[in-house]
Amino acid sequence: MSAQDIIRSIEAEYYKKETPEIYVGDTVRVGVIIQEGNKERTQPYEGTVIAKRNGGISATITVRRIFQGIGVERVFLVHSPRIESIKVIRRGRVRRAKLYYLRDRVGKATRVKQRFDRKL
Amino acid sequence: MSVGILGTKLGMTQIFDEAGRAVPVTVVQAGPCPITQIKTKQTDGYTAIQVGFGSVKEKALTLPELGHLKKSETSPVRHLQEFRLEDVSEFELGHAITADRFSEGQLVDVSGTSMGRGFAGYQKRHNFKRGPMGHGSKNHRLPGSTGAGTTPGRVYPGKRMAGQMGNAQVTVRKLTVVKVDAERNLLLIKGAVPGKSGGLLTIHPATIVGKA
């Protein structure tokens, strides 16, 4: 067994069983597990995926939304146990891998065109 | 010093702990290390055990080396290393030191050969500032002053200068063992360890200053 195979086999047990196929431009709802005292609850966070980074077990997505007039970006480790669920709500049609230009836009200009050829 | 283990760095990855935090880990193939010699006060003047690691073809070793290994009936090994100990009575020739000597949460020191950077200049080796790149400046990557003039008339020893960087023994202390896989002889150690993947490492329980 090569070194790479051993590392893959270690990572294998930490992967989530199923994650949706997420593309840049999609609108997603992420269920984040929040600990309050010793109670756990899930808080939904919804926004546009503006970037994907890394691959494999360390893959992350950056989700941007406008909250109370202020742009908020959160980076989620896709396979983290603290992420309860990720659901794709809407597929977006974009021509960039990183949608950082959305940071400079407000209001209507931040809309991403919907695409219908990819399954939800 | 307590007994350690030899291993090969396999690479790095990331796993999640119980709290769901991502932990960066280095995967190390540690042991098994057969004990090839036990040194005692009577025969050698000090007490230590010598362990071997890494299998090689028989023809890769010299006859004296093979003869030495024959005494403990171990198959040919690439590396031999000694661990000085106060008490060697618990060890027996030919027995192997394995990864299960270590436990999860234990602190370890990891030694290895750092990545070689060759003959490196002031900026890379010692983080000196660089000179201005423009405005007529010809001082780009020079060291600046190396000391006073006629008095003392020489450069003090230890002045940081260009030279070989890396490819030297480095020890990273007090790293946490995150996981032990005794079946496959694997250790998962939190954080980075010296050298490239495939490099030889020595892992031993952490030396805590002020504690025996």
C-alpha cells in the first residue's frame, strides 16, 4: 500500500456519506450545528456560493449573503461534522470560478441568473 | 531518555475530532523496530538499546552488518539507532518496538532531517530586509553592515550570513499524538514534522524540562 493509499484510507472514514454536487453560483442552505450550553441546535444559513476551495476532505465553500444590509461571507468545510446538511436551493449560471465581483455590487446587481439544466 | 520509535513520514491530511474541529495531522509509518542490540554497563560501559528500521535486500548490507544483525536474528534493516536508557531489563533481543507504545493524547518529540534549501541568501535564510529595488539603488539583496570597522577589525563569530539552509537535524517538540493504528503501525501526529514525505523520523515521548 503506497503512502497516498494509506492517507486516503484514513480520510475515508471522515467523509460524509452524501454531499450534494455544489457549483459556484448556486444558492445553498447550510445547516450549521450550534452549541448553546450543552444543547445543540441547527441554524440555517442561506446564500450564494461565491467560491470553492481545495478538494477531498478539506474542500470548502464560501457562502455570501446580505444580512441587515451588510454583506456576510462564511466559509464552510463541506465534510465537517459541524455542518449538519447542505441543500442546493437554486442553480446559478455564472461565467467565473470565483464570484468575488459580487462584493462590489449591491441590490439588484447581485442577482445570479438561474440555470435549469442542472438537477437540484 | 525513554525509548522511541523510528518511522517514515507519509504525508499530511486533516481529520475531525469529537468536537467537530478539523485537526491537521501528519501520518507516520512507525516501526516495527526490532531490537538488534542491548548494551549494558558490563559490556559497553553504558546502558542502551539499539533498534533497526526499514527492510532492505540482503546484498545491500556488508558482511559485518549482516553478522551484527544475525546475533538478534533480525532480517536486514536499513537504519539502526540507539536509545540510551537507565534500565534495559524489560527489553529482549529480537523483540519489536511497535506503535502501540504510544497512546492517544501523548506528547512526543519528533526529529528528522529538514528540507534542504541549498546555499541560501540573507533574506531566505535569516529573514533580512531587502534593499530598495528601484530609484537608482544597486543594493537589492545585500546584508548591510557586518559590524564595526578597525575596532574590532574582524567579523564576530555567529554573524548571520548566507550559507547552507535546511538539510539539518531538526526536532519539533511536544506534538500531540492524535491517533494510533497499531494494526497498520501508523501514528497520526498533530501538526507538521521536519522533512519531506518519505523521510526518516525519530519519535520519542516528549522531554519536559524540569521533569524527570
